[in-house]
Amino acid sequence: MGKRFSIKNIGPGLILAVLIFGSAALAQNWTSYTNFNQVLKLAADSASPRFWGATPGGAVLFSWQDTTLIEKYDNTNGLPNVELTSLALGRYGYKWFGTFGSGIARLDSAGSSWRIFNAIDGLLSDTVTALCSYRAYIFAGTKQGLSFSNDGDSWPGIANNLIFPNLQTINAIEQRNDTIWIATDVGLSRVSVDSMINNRPLSWHRDSAFGLGSRNIQCIFLSDTLSVVGTLNGATRLVGTAWDSIGYLSGLVVRDIAQKGDSLFFATNNGIRLYHQGSWDTLSSGLLSPSTYSLTIDGLGRLWCGTELGLAFLQQDNVWHPYRFNCIDGNSCFRVTCDQAGNPYVITRPQKEIQYLLSGQWLSYKQSNTGMPFSILERLAVDKNSSLLAGDWGQGLFIHNSAGRWRQYLSVLPAPVVKNILLTENGFYLAQWGYDYRDPITFYSYADTLYHTYWGPLETLRPNALAIDRNGTLWIGTNAAGLYNRKTNGLWQNFNETNSGLPASPINALSYDNNGRLWIGTANGLFYYDGNKISHYSHTLLSGTIISIKIDRANNKWIGTANGLNLITWDGQVLAYTQRDLGNNGSRLVSDNIHEIAIAPIDEQTDGIYLATGKGLSLLKYNLVLPRQALSVNVAPNPYRPGQDPYLYFSNLPSQAVVRIFTIDGRLLGTFDGPDGPEHILVINPEDIKSKLVSGLYFCQISAPGFKQTICKLAVIR
């Protein structure tokens, strides 16, 4: 049976427990940032002034009347997978979406309840490439053949080789006069719907390269009088019983066809082509991209087009009016970092620009608006001065300072490649590769504003990852030479397969936790160094290929792998977060292919875990305090006697604690920041409290990152 679930409006539901003592936070809250400007399929909703779009970043519901985005659907609000391939509007107001690898998602007419169908329900494959709705049936082209159903409870199927010999992909499905037309990568097949649904012998009519300009059929257009197919090499129309190629479209990939009156429109890889009363024209002026995918007609008779970079509708002067959604530009997120305000900065492939989210808007730095010759961007970091650092493969280091100025640093560096960046209080380290296989570590000092070069015992060091411990020792994970450290006295030490048990594989990630352990992510497992020896982390993880490791404020270890995200909690529990929610913990990870992790505080109790993945950027708002016990914080003297006791003392405070003192009716009298560790006592002078402490009972609220709030009662006696 298909999996059902509903989207419900979550009300306030967060009730203050006792006056000012805060509210319960959600354990998890996922957000997916994906690119939904590449509109592959469009379908107009005849019952309302809107249409639906299927994109590699999710589904969009768009008002053609107001030219506004009504809703975006992704893996956090209904879809099992953001990578959509196909779309069909069916009977009963159902909207059907085919996905790449996660079956079919069906949204009800109210737009509130989803049902998911996959191979467990009988689909021939979870990769669905084409959909067609006809009568009460939905027909689905999958990787393994054609499946169909009228209720979702059963999905009879026809294997690929029965549709067409050597068939690999079904690209499109259309219907006319009780006949299903199936566009494939090896030709066109037609079959009676009645024969299929009544389980009678099938009589196939097949057309291949002998009749068509190309065997790879991309789309089908059927009207009462026209039969036209678009191919990888132009288009062809059925004249009688023979196919006649359309010469004007030769050499173009034709992806969709639409008719308006006596005009035919062809969406191609190089703009829109118009055929009208025997004449051809090119309609590309105003398009955001010449790479076009989909066409539909709205209720005003306007033609809409989905392109590589957004939507557009055709105006009366045959110029396109574009519309671009506010979203990340590109789904393959390669790197991510955050600034002090928690704003994410992302490198997307092909690594030519930096995108960042500011006040809800996605913006970008690229060569055209910075003047910087970005080549292949490799790494990002934001230092304590709010400068954005961008390491490049071949163009050195780019820095965007807090004054808004960009500058390139290449000649001052000993090598042109910056593989990694490590921020410290006194400067930053660069892991560098040289074209001559001489690979230094470079340190920029804030004190003398100079770049200092450190050469290791091996010229071909190939450093991948950097970390620094409490003693100032620099640790370097390499591509093939194991793990090195460089002490403050300049001495180097190597840990390798022979002397430490580390595997002879690349070290991709290093990170120090709050207990002084160095975590080592390799292409062959997770390891840690406790100050004496290196040990293999024995608990089973999602993958042995460790890509990224980051530690949050509560000392939780976030492990990005090739097969999803693992969390090693502060107390040693191991959790798994995957796209398919294999850990059964509500995971809405947009993709299991994780490239990098970045962590930014959201509030005192919550960290934002940003995950750059192959299908977009995921954000998990993780509540740090739910797994923790409240600390036993003491306040003395208690009772407090003004005039007799000079100070108030709060002891056993965690690091970065904040103490707030309230009257019993909830009026805030003062906020006091506790000291950083190892000091754990806060001394408060009563003169710093807003009003005179009269006799009575007061509440003291203590909060700190990674811990539950603690409430102490304070009695005052005069």
C-alpha cells in the first residue's frame, strides 16, 4: 500500500511553562534549499488560475494571474525526493509527480495530503521518467518499463523489452483515442489502452529510425489532426502512415510542443521555434536561457515556457517576460560555511561562484560582479573580522573584507591551489597544493599581516584537512601520506599505516572535540586520537567514506559520509540521518551525498547544521539541550541579606552561561554573562541589579549552549 501522510498547519503550540522560563523546542526542524528554476515540466490547472511545475529541486505551484509563487513542495513538506522528472494532472484533482529514485508522489485536490507509491507497491522501478493521466488511470514510464494503476493499490507492468527491443528509457507518454503513445530512447510505440487494462493480448505498433529522424524520442504532441514528435535531432510529423522530418528543426533537441490556434511552438535546446501559416520564426528575446524544456497555455491564452533558469510568458510583441524564483542557483552544493550571523555561503558546481543567503534572499558573488577571476573554487571560511575567504584551484586566495572590497592573493602565496582553510584566533592556515608537487602549509598572521610558509618533511605533502589542538599543534591530514602534526617548535611527526594503524587512504576531515580528541575522517573509516594513540571508531556508520566532520557546541560529532549523515552524541549514541529516513527519526536530508558540513548557532539552545549535498543545501535545526540533564547550579548566600552580604555567587556554571534574575511576577531585573571555562563562578554586585531587592522570593534562570535551562529560587530577607 502507498504511504499516506498529511500536511497540517502547526499552530502556536509552544506554551510558556512558568512565566518567563522559556518554551519547549522542537528536536528537529529541516529546511531544504534547492534550485527550482529549471522547470522541466509544466501543467496548467483548468480549475484555477495557476499551473504546476516539476523541477530537479521540487514542485512549484504558480499563479499565472498574479505571477507569484504560491507554494514550493520539496522533501520537507511531502515529496519523497526533490529530483522530479515528470508531472501529470489527473482525475479527482490529483497531482502526480514522478521522481528519480523514489517512486511517484500524489497530492490530493486540497493540496494537503500526499500518498507515495514505489516498488514495494508494485511499480516496476522507483525511477519514474514519464507520467500520463487518462480516464481514471495513471500511466508511469519507469526505468524498467510501463506501470499503470487506477487506484494505487496495484500496479500491473509491462517490461521494457515488450514495449521496444533494447529500450532503456521512456521519455514521454501521451494518449489519443484510447491509444497510449510511448516515446523511448529507441523509437515510438503505440498500444491500445483497453487491451492493457483488461489484460488482453497486446498489439504493438512500433516506429524506429527507419521512419524517424532520430530514434531517441523526447516528446509527443497529439491533436485531432496532428501527430508530431520531438527528438534529439529535430522533429517529425506523421503524414498518413509515414513520418516526415521537419527540416527547419534539424540539429535541435526538441523537448516539448504546444499549439495555440494555428501556431505550433517547439521548446528546444536553443530557444523557442514558432511555426505559423507555413513560416518559421525564432522566439528567444527575453528568455532567461535559450535552453527550454516545457510549454503550457494559461487561462488568458498566453504561452508559458520553462527554461534552464526560470519561467517566462510570451507577450503580444513576441518578447518573453521572464520570472525567476528566489532560490539557490544549482542543486549540487560543493562547500558551505557560515558567517557570525549564521548566514550560509555556498559553492555550487561548477565552482565558479559563491552564493549566500541574506535576509531571505539568495545572492551571489561571481566574476561579473566582483572582478575576481574565480577558476575552480575549493573552500570557504568567514574569519573573526567578518572577512569571507575563498580558496581556489589555481588562482590562490580571494578575500572579501568587511568593507565590501574583494582582493586576490596569488603572488604572495607559495602555491596556486588552496585546498583548505583553518581559522584561528591569531590568523588562518591554508592547505596548499603546488603544480610542481611541492605542497606547503601557509599561515597568515593578523599580528604582522604577513604570509608565513611551512614546508613539511615531504615535498609532496598533498594536504587535505587541517586542525589545531589546545597546545597550538597543527594537524594535517594528507591525501596519501597519512597524518602529520607540526608542533609550535617547528618539529613534525607522522602517523601512518605502519606506526599507528591508520589506513593508507586519503584523510578528508579533521576536527577536535571539547574533550581533546582529534577525530580523523578517512576514505576507509573514522578514527580518533586521544593524545596517546589512534583508534578506529568501531561503531557501524552509514559509510566508511568519511567526507566531513564538525563538532557542535554540545560536543556532538556530525559525520558527513558518502551515504548520509551520522551523529555521535556527546554521550556516545550514534544516530543516522538519510534521505529515506533509514534511522526512523524524521530525517528530511535532501541527499545522502554529503560534501561538507557547517554549524552555526541559532539561539542558546539550538545549532543550525548546514549540509552541502549533491541535490541541494539541507539545514537541520538541532536542539542541543533535549538530551541533556539540567545542571546543579548553586546560588549563595541563600537567603540573601542586603547590607550584610556584599555579593551574590552562582557556582557550578557551564561555560558561556547567562544568568537572568526575575521577580516572581516575571519582571526582568538583570542579565549577567557567566565566565568562560575553566572559571565556573559568577559574582554579582547587587548594585548592578535594576531595582532594589526587597524581601521576597526571586527566580534565577541559568541557560547555556548545550544544556537545559536551570531555575534557582533566591530568597531575600531584609
